Amino acid sequence: MLPQLRAIYDTGPSMFATAGPEAQSLATLGWAMIAVGTIVFLVVMALLLVPLWRRRHVLSEEGPPELVNERAWVLYGGAAIPGLILAGIFVLTLGTMRASLSAGPAPLTIEVIGHQWWWEVRYPEQAIRTADEIHLPVGRPVKVILRSADVIHSFWVPNLAGKTDVIPGTTNSMWLQADNAGTYRGQCAEYCGMQHAHMALSVVAEAPGQFARWVADQRSVAHPPADSATLTGERVFLSSPCVFCHQVRGTPAGGQIGPDLTHFGSRLTIASGALPNTRGNLAGWIENPDRIKPGTKMPAIPLDGPQLLAVVAYIESLK
Amino acid sequence: MIVDTAAPTAPAPEIERVDIPGLAERLDRTWKTPKTLYGALASVDHKTIGKRYMVTAFIFLMLAGLQAAAMRAQLARPENALISPEAYDQLFSMHGTTMIFWYASPILSGFSNYLVPLMIGSRDMAFPRLNAFSYWTFLLSGLLIYSSLLAGVAPHGGWFAYVPYTNAQYSPGLNMDFYALALLFLTVSTTAGAINFIVSIFKMRCPGMSVSRMPLFMWSTLTTSVAIVFAMPALSAALIFLELDRRYGTHFYDPVRGGAPLLWQHLFWVFGHPWVYIVILPATGMASMIIPTFCRRPIVGHTYVALATVSTGIFGFGVWAHHMFATGMPALSTTFFSAASMGVSIPSGMQIFAWLATIWAARRHVLATPMLFMLGFICLFVIGGVSGVMTASVPFDLQATDSYFIVAHLHYVLVGINLFPVIAAFYYWLPKMTGRMLSERLGKWNFWTLFIGVNLTFFPMHIVGLRGMPRRVYTYPAGMGWDGLNALETIGAFITAIGVLLFVINVIKSLRGGALAGPNPWGASSLEWMVSSPPPEYNFVTIPTVISREPLWDAHDERTGPAGEIDDTPPDAARAPMRSFGAHAQVQTPQEVSDRSSTAELRPWRVLDDGKETLETTLLDADPQAILRLPEDTIWPLILSLALMGAFVAALFKAPVWAAIAGAITLISIAGWLWPKPGTYPAPRLRA
């Protein structure tokens, strides 16, 4: 089973496929160091290999060993020249650090809370709570406040910026800015347990108008069921153990342990980026979460076939 | 191709040996360990212990290699379901822990154990019984942690076991207790071994081997040992806090009750980064021994290389926080550690350029297998060094850290600067240990397979890392730009495995009937090549004197000694006071030896045949100072080690009564170990 996750994202999550100023300056620094490193490697390899065949036939074991200018080789070649190169790299490093420290005007603040194994996302100013998906307006700096609900995670969206660890008992923060609209994949980078591999998130950078519409949608309570199938689904959902962990605003379901489902249907993926958000995948996930993410905290809920289909229809209707 | 297959020839005459009739037989009787089960368990001979270290560590390497192969099979394609996530977590944790703690350092301890006394012209280590204890503790701690794998509860927190994931709440079960206790047990072995090397290198060098004439492998072993003594306490503290948190409700690392998860990271890396240099410096020391031999000239910049070695060991303590750039440290701290981490590469640059200059100005290039591995080592070292400097740059590291880029970097460093020199060292020194050469033909196959396999495995990891693949994932989605490179890495891993297998085959073939080596098959310059291969139990019939850094390339007559270089009279008592090490190290004055010696024309402190004797010399100049009598074989170190193991197992299962019993046996074995044998050891007779 190979879910076509790739289709969701506009680029692969490469640090060189940059979509914002921070990632751009890191990529520039990266290319510069790769270039310098390649030259250093080639020079050293030349110094290593050239004498092996150039001097092969002229060497003699008779007589004293050749006098070598120790100072030139070891002090200048081994210490002074590398020292100059390192100083150059250090200056580049400082320049890049300085550029990344400054924030732009009128930042948007979001909170990202790491859980085993999903990302809770809050927009405190907009009173939005969602999961595994961040929406950003293009061109606007975003301050990301990072906290952990359990163990150490690390927040990483390579197309946009470097990592920042998400540490329990500590509040970290970082800046994100996307200049190109698109959908980018992020993933937990600090080993956090059995499903560390399936702790991804999507970052959707969109035009300010689109972002405003998304905010408005997310702020609203859940849309009430519109047809009989979803109505049945809502009834099954509300009478099931699902509500102990999941919230659907506008209904009695108010669990805070798992992801908020109020607008689940609008999300791109389920199970923290493990699968594209389709009815089939959702049914498979609810039926047996452990098959898709062994060790997940979400239990399998005993539902019969029609109940499962109804619940899937209901949750997918929560746009 | 530039490979020169000509057999190496000895370039210079050896030291003219002194020959005392009957002395070798007498020493043989004194030093021989009986070939019985008791003899095997009780042996304190540094060569036996060194070989055991090497064999055991190599078995751990192969076990960890099998774990790596299993992981590579799982990662060969996306969404693979070959291995469960739980098993995968245990595999990568055991792989890292084994390679770092039970292979990389112990294999070097093995070589140092075997080579230090031979290279410094001594008959054993300073504390032979402690040496045996170090080995048994290393072996038993390894068995302790591997028993967890058999029980299916192997550690699953990665080799650096970050809290709070590894505390009792998120990691219930014995997995992390096995990790903490086995590792704590191992630190006992490592610390004891390090102290032994320090004292041996400081006090047991043969006359004339002043500090300035010490072989470079001694510098690296010494630096490493001192670093171990200073680095280990941080790890021990971290592990003890972890066990107290897990078992006894303390809150060192518990953020909910005022503890600090980052405390673990600081303690661990304050130990962990010096440890990187601990597992590579002895290997660079090996390079400084091997490269000059195959270039037929002394190393260029001997003093600089010694200085670079020591300064790497010191600066290695100032760079630990570069493992923590993403934790949200203030910019001022990250800047400091960034600069320090770049700076620490400068001494490495000096070492590399000393080797390059040695190759450049060679009298002859002998491209035998050890030298091929050395060339491969320099290549991998430079790649690992370049990626190391890149990750020392804070902003870049925020992309690279915890990604496959780091996996690539650390494997280039550890495979390049540990495994390659170690394989080179086996090709180079195994003939000394077994008396038989390894096959050069198979050796070249071995080199190219391993070199290609390692690069194919680890180079693509740089690229997948920069393309956003995090480390320690048991699977990954298709289409992210990682699929093809991961498949390539898996192919590379299996080629690497074939390379290791070729090496093992070569060793077995050599043991079964390799060409006889003779004392000095490579025409090398250091003292271990002066004695037969394999060396006699007592190493040297007479304690040698040296007058240069390359004693076997600068021949001189042992009887007359170099004019003006070595004081020919016994050391003056006032200048060289007699001292005694511990309960077993008895001393006699050189004069007393000369009185009973039948070879009075030889400088008398060099015969040393009244019991297991060897020479103590002064720290800087290596002037003869005292005669040490080394302890007999004994089984007490093994019993002590078993009792300690019992105490750790009792702690694991929280059995206080058993822990108390094991503690009592521990005390009894220490008493047994130190108990003087009546009549055998005369009281020290100090010169008036």
C-alpha cells in the first residue's frame, strides 16, 4: 500500500527547494559551504594521490630522507590556510544568523504543541484549534511558539526554515515566512518514540485573501449534518467513546486529548501525514489505527460496518 | 593503477641484540601462563588481554553490523513492512550503543593493550590485574546489554537516550534500565583501563625513551586515556540520575516537577563529544605509525602531530553544545560553540597535512594493504571533516541536525577514522600477534570492497538528509526524493558487509597457514618489531634502550650504548628514589640486581630476571628509577567482575538482598586480589 502522499505537496521537503527568505539564506550558506568543502576535498586528494604516481620511479631508499619544510606543510598547510577558510565560513555563519534573527512587521502568532504522535496547532488571536496542518498568509512573518505535551519533538519544515526543538517544560519560538504559495511537508525531527516516523504536518502557504477565508471557516463551529447519512453518523459519533478524546465544536463532543475534528474534512491528510484524507483511508484508520500507526494512542472503536460508514461520512462532512 | 605490489623490504639494520645464555629460558619459566582452563581465566598478560579485547570488540562490531543490515533492508523501499517499529527502534538503539561503546573504544583498548608495553619496551602494563579486570568487566557488561536483546526488551531510546522519552512514564519496562545499568557497568571498565594506560605510558618507558621520543601512538593513547578519566564522570552522573528518576522517584529530568530535560543533554554531550575524539585519536595515532613505515621515512612534523593530538583532546571538551543548536540556546552560546567546533578541526588539519607531507617526501611508496587502508582513511577523514565543519555552522546545522545528513557525517567520521585505521592496523600488527601474514591479494579485494561499499552506503545519506529525511524513522513515504538513494544505500550496506566478511576470511586463512612474518615484516621502526612474532610472554629478554624516535632505523650497539646519550652507571639513589606501586609492585635497587646477575658487563637494571620484573623510569626523561615486580596470574579480577555483574543484575531486578550478597562478594574479591602471597614477595628493600 503506497498512499499517494506526494501529490499533496508542491515540492519534496528539500532544504534547497526554498519557499521563504529563511530557507533561502540557509540554502545559500549550504551551497557556499558545499562549494568550499568540495574544493578542500579535491586539493587534499590531489596532494595525497599526485606524489603516489608522479614520484613512483624516482624514489630511492638509499641516503637520508628528503628534508621537508615542516612548517610550510603542517603549520601553513594544515593550520593557517584551513584557519583562514574557517574564519571565512564563520563570518558567513554570523551573517546568516544575523539575517535570520530579525522579524518583519505585524507578525502572526501561532502555537504548535507536539504530542506523541501528532501536532496540535492553535491560532490564539483567531481562536482556532486544529491539527497537523498550518495555514500561512504568503509574505507575512509568522511567529511559531513551540511547546510539548509529553516528550521532546523537533519542528521542521525544510522548505521554509531549520529545526527548533519542542521541549517539555520549555517554550521555544521560531519565525516562518513563506514567499511562494504552496503546500510544504514538515516532520518531527527528534526521535520521540514508536511513531516518530509518522509525525508529519502540512504547511499551506496561501494568498492573504484565501488565508482570511480559511480563518473564517475554521473559526466557525461545525456545520450541522445536512443529510440522513451524516445525521446518523453524528448520532453514532456522539454516542461513541470518540468524544472522550476529540472535540467537535458546536456539538457536545469536547475531548481535548486528541486532535480537534471540527473541520476535519478540510484537512489534507489524516493520522499526522500518514495517509491522504480520503473516505477509504479514514475508514481504515478508524477501524484499526494500530495497523497504520503501530503503537498509536488512538484505540480501535468497535463499530459495525454501517456505523463505521456513517461516522466516516459525518467526519468527512466537517469541512 | 598506482598499486605497487612489491614486497616491502627492511630498510635499515636492527639493534644489535645482547645475548645472555640461559636468560630467555629463565624468563620463560617465570612468565609462562599454564595452558589450562585456570591459566586462561587467570592470565594477566597484556598480550592475551589485548587479543581478547580485539576479538570481543570485533564480534560486537559484527553483531551491530547485522543490526545495521536489518535496518537497511527495512529502509530499502518506502512503506516497507519488514520490521515492526518497535523492533526497529531497538535495532538502531542497540546498533549505536554497541558500535560506540562496545566496539569503537574497546577495539582500540585492545590494540593499546597489546602494543603499549611492546612499543615502550616494557614487559607488561603497570597494573596487570586491573587490566584483566577491565577486560572481564567489558565482556560482562556487553553480555548484560545483549541479554536484553534476547529477552526482547533491548534499549529503544537511541544511543543518546534523550529524556523524558526514556523516563519511566514514556519508557516503562526494563529496556532503558538495561541501557543505564550496562553502560554504568562499562564505565568502570573503561576508567580502569584508561588509568592503567596513563600510568604505564608515564612510568614504564624503557631507558632513553624520553617524552620527545615517544611513538605517536603513545601520544594518542595517552591523550585518549586522560580524556576518558575526565569525560566518564559526566556519563556516570547522567546514568545514575536517570536510574534514580526511573526507579526511585527523583526528578532530575522531570519537567513537570522542576527537573530539566536539557540537563541530560548537557551531561551526555559533555561526555559524548570528547568520546568522539576518544574513539578516533588512537586511530590517528595508528596512522602516524603505519604511514611512515610504508613511506620509508620518519613522519614529517612529529612534534606538531603530538601537539595536535593533545590539543584535539583538550578542545574536544569545549564543543559539546553543537549537538544542541536546535534546543533554543541563546545566540551568544551557539556562536561560541560554533566557533569552537570549527576551531577543533584545525589540529586535525595539522595531522592530515603531516601525513600528506610524509607521503609527498617518501623515500619509497609501499602500497601494501595497510597503506591502502590509510589512503582510504585520509579520504574518508576529509569528507567527514568537511561535513563536520558544515554542521558546526549554526544556521546550516538547523537544517542538517537530526536528519540523515548527520547520519552520513557521523559514519564518515567513525567508519573513516575508526574502522579503516583499525582494519589497517589488523593487516599491519596481526603478523606481530600471530606470526603469520595476511594475504595481500585478498587484502586488496577487501580494501576496494569496503571502500566502495562504505561510500555507496553513506554518501547518498548526505543528499537524502538535505532533502529532508529525518533520522531514526522506521519507514518513509514514497515520492519525497528519497526512494532511489535509500535503495542505493542498502546495496552499499551489503557490499560493506561483504568487505567485512572478506577481512574475516583473510584472518582465518592467515591463522591456518599464512606466510611466516618474522620479527619485522614491514621494516618498521618501533620497538615492537624488535622481538619475535608472536612475542615471548616477557616481551623483551633485556629491557632495551633507545636513542631516537625510530630505534629500529637507527642501529646502535646495545652493549656499549650511545656515547653521551644514556648514563651508563646505575641511577643515583638520591636522584631516583625507589618507590612501590600498590601491594604487588615490589622494588629492588639496580645495584642488588647487578650483584646477583651473571652479566655484570650489561647495564644491570636491564636484565631483571628475579620474578616478574620490569623497569620503572622517570616521567620526562625515562631515566631508570626503580625495578617493579609485577603480580602473578590470578582469578580474582574475574571473580570481582562477576560479583559486580551480580550487583548490577540485582539492581536491574530491584533485589536488595541479592545486591547485598553481590556487594559482599565484591569486597571479598578485592581482599583476595590484594592479599599478599607469603614468601613470594619480599618486603621492599630500599637503598639506604
